[in-house]
Amino acid sequence: MNFRINKLFPIFLLFIILIAVDCHATAINLSLEFNEPSTEADDQYQIPGENPIIYDRIVTDDMYNYGDGPWGTPKIPYKALKILLPQGENLNSITINVLNQTDIMRPVPHSVLPMEYSTTIRSGVAYDPGQFFPLQINNNQYYSIVREGQSQCRGYNILLLKIYPIQYMQSDNRLLYYKDIDITINTSTNGTVSPLFRNLDKDREWVKSIIDNPDNEILDTYDTVITLP
């Protein structure tokens, strides 16, 4: 039996290979380590009455303690990350691997302080207290993307992420935390160069000082300047 190969087949195959390679142009890997959180009651945050309700705060020394959930949800600390993406590339996917889970056995004495605290209305009804939070509002992901995309800083493409090493279940005052989290960020090529990029040393040093992946490998991809008419 004879097979006839179309002359265009090698070109078509090369095109498919280029697309496959292009889908994941760069893989950025980060490893994060977190200290175990603690809890403390604060008499300032309570609902007065015959049996006053006192809330606990989760205290950490390596995360933001402000929380960022909707009204009535627990105020859970998070880690804010600024990740520089290569020039001409966009976010393709994020993979989170949580390691060394610790179930803090000591029960949280009181419910964790909610967002938008009120001294007259007990919060905590805006989410399921029998599920871990904030996992349940992030599609079971341990991260969220700020502004659903990337931000520009002097022409540099920066991905803003929030990482959640702490999870809390209100129904049994259970607190989990993950000591180690590995992150892989895959990008794809789009060829877009910001007209704000000036290729100045002072811009590079400023961006390097604020990002969480200040390695030169990514910074060195920024070398193309657009000349505006």
C-alpha cells in the first residue's frame, strides 16, 4: 500500500508545534514559606449585651491582616504578590501546590472577626460557616487574581496575586494553615509591548524593588521600545 504525503504537511506540522510551544512561553516558579498564625481576643471588637460576643483576630507577621472578603465573611490574612511577567507575554495559567498542612488543634475561642464589623449586627451569614473560607469563594483555589489581569508599572507587566495560606471553618472554629506553598505561573506570548516602556535603568531598578521575582532573567526580556509617531 502506498501513502502519499502532501507537500504542505511539514509546514502544517511545524505550525502546530509552534502553537503548542507558544501556549506556555515561560514558567515562573516561586516557593513561599509562612509562619504559623496565632489568635487573640480583642475586647474592642465585641457585640455588647448580657452575654457579649467577643471576636478573635488572626495574627501573622508575614501577611496582610486586613482580610479582603465580602461583608460578613471572616477576616483572613493573605499574602500579596507582585509577579513580573516577561515583555510581550500574558498570564496563561496558575498552579498552586499547598504543602505541610497544619490543623491548629487548639480551638479558636471565639469566632474570627468578620469583615465590615458591626457592634449591633452579628456578621457571618454571608457565607457557609460549614465550609472553609476563603477557599469557598475562590472556586476552591488558594489564590485570587487582582483586577482580573495584569497591571502596568512604567511599561512593565506585573501580575497581582493574593495567596491564602490560612483557611477557617466557623462551624467548629477550625483553623488550617499551610507552611509551604509552591506556585507555577505559565505565560503565553502575545507580542504586545507597552508604549510606556522607556528602557531606563531607573525604571528597571524601581520595578525590581517592588516585585517578588526580581531575578534578571525576566527583567532582561524588557528590551523593546516602541517609538510613537
